[in-house]
Amino acid sequence: MLKTSSKEMLGKLGPLLGLFLIVIVITILNPSFMTTDNILNILRQVSISALIAFGMTFVILTGGIDLSVGSTLALTGAVAATMLASGMDPVLTIFAALLLGAILGAVNGVIIAKGKVAPFIATLATMTIYRGLTLVYTDGRPVSNLGNEITFQMLGKGYFFGIPVPVCTMILAFIALYVIMHKTTFGRRVYAVGGNEAASKLSGINVDRVKIAVYSLTGMLAALSALILTSRLNSAQPTAGTSYELDAIAAVVLGGTSLTGGKGWIFGTLVGALIIGVLNNGLNLIGVSSFFQQVVKGIVILIAVLIDRKKTA
């Protein structure tokens, strides 16, 4: 029993040890990596992908996948930007964007839970639909001239006691979602559905409701990321969020969550997102070509998937 427990603990600590190793290597190659400004810059960049990855963790724990998060980000960001440009109250705009994200996510959940469509196919379809709707809505052009409302500007550009507001948002979301995942009945049901869906139904869990809820949560977190990105750029791009779903899935896998569902934790996802952010930043600092960076990131993800397959074999 002790041996098994130690093995599980090592599996959970593996991503964190990997992160420390990457940080040490990059710092040796370029000492400027460990400056306060650079660390805050990494955390600010990671905040957007981490929020999406947090939602993706819930989805993957149920045995699903969501390829539409990048398109959801683009559509909700475009709608929010249009509302702001028309002079709408920023607080109302924020709530409207979050609600839209939750609705778009719920559509995925309904298609998967009620329509019995495989998550990969369902979200591949909605990824295309939501991206198309964004292009139609914006006519393929950026939405700018959003005004200077301080409430909205703070989301992407503000600071709270010297810490960027996007980083504070990421930390608060992490704490809330950690509690939901590990300390609530809903969290236990998410694990149960991913572990054994048939047994979950027999035990009285409303599996369809759980699935719809996790996809809705993921859509809302994608919308929150859209608000941060739109605030930071002071515009909304119709191509925003492209390939964000891949980074989110990569962060979840790097964090140790099993792609087969039922096993994983959100702290690992945070570490996975940090690994990707540190790699991107560190490789830039040491002068590695942006083309080769994709190769390095792909190799790291492949190694993580192979480790996951070995653990579940």
C-alpha cells in the first residue's frame, strides 16, 4: 500500500519537478530569465491559457474533450468588444460575455449528453460554427475603439499591489475551482462520471447534467479569457484564440490528468500551463527559432502522453 501511495505521489509531483528542472536549465542559459519583471510577464501570458485549461480539466475528467474553446473565446470577445464600442456599461458587458460563454459551452454539453455525439466530433463541429459566426459578426475585421472605461481596462492591464490583475484572476479562479473539484459533491460526480459512467448512472448521478455543467463552465472560462485578452489589446480580433484549445489540452495532459477520464487534479493543470509558458518565454530568451519552439513543445507533450498511457496501461 505504501509503495502504491508513493508511486501516486511521485506521479503528482512529476510535473512540478519537471517545471523546476526547466526553470533551472533556462536560468543557467540566460540569468535574466529570473527577473521579477520577466516572471510577472510569464504569469500574465499564462493566465489566459490557464483559465481555459482549468475548464478543460473538468471536461477531460469526464472523459470528454472540447475543441471549441478558442472559437468561443473569439466570439465572446467580439460580442463584448462591440458592446463596449457602442457605449454599454462595462460591468453589464462582462456579465453578458460570461453568460454567452456559458451558453455556448452548454450547447456543446447538450449535443454530447442528449444527442449522444462523441465529444471530439461535437466540439469539432461547434469550433467551426463559432469561428464562422465570429467572422460573420465582425465581417472579418477587428473590433476596436472600445473606450477607456477603467473597470474593463483593469481586467487586462491593471495591477493589484504590484501583481497584474490577470494573474490575480487566475489565482482566484484556481482556488475556487480547486474547492469545487476536490471539496464538493459536484466535483466527486465529475470524477465518478469519468471513472465509470455506467456505474455513475446506477448510483443515481445525473450524468447528462454533469456533462452539460462542465462544458458550460469551460465556455464561461473561455469567455473570461476573452475579456482579459480583449482588455489587454483594447480590441477584439476575429482570429483570436486560434490553437488555444491545443495549449489547454497540452496543459491538462502535462499536469497529469488522464485523457481517459476519472484521474487528475487542477493543480497539475496550473503547473502544466506554467511549463508551456516557461518554455515559450525561455526559448525566446535563449534565441531559439519560433519554428523550432513548436517542435520542442510537441516533443514535451508527446512525452507526457506516453507517460499517461504507461500509467493507464
